[in-house]
Amino acid sequence: MTTKIILAYVLVLMCNSVTWAADESSLGSNDSSAKNARLEATVMNQNIPLEKRIKALKTLYSHLTTNGRITRHICI
């Protein structure tokens, strides 16, 4: 009987540590998605000055730009 209780206690401790580790690993992705959501809201808000909206747009899509400009290719 006591071994069952001890085993149950150990399992509870292991489950708690696993869920805690999962929360910590998802924290980084949650921060980036929250930042992207804030930047998207800034870009779409017409009450914010245009300079700030452009800066937020450049930050949001920095992975698509080269030297601050969007590279375009035209095929004829």
C-alpha cells in the first residue's frame, strides 16, 4: 500500500516537472508571436503617425528585405 502511494507521489512530481519544462520552452515562441501581433496592430492603426507605422512594418517584415528594401524580380 505504501509503495503505491510513494509511486503515485513520484509520478505526480515527474508530471509537474515535465509540464513546467514545457511551459518554459514555449515561452520564447509566445513572446515572438505577441511581438508580431503588437507590430501588426501598430501597422494597421491609422491613429499612429505614418513614420512609426513604417518602422513597425519594416521590423515585422525584416526577413523579406535586403538593406531595408524589398527586392523585386521582374521576368519578361
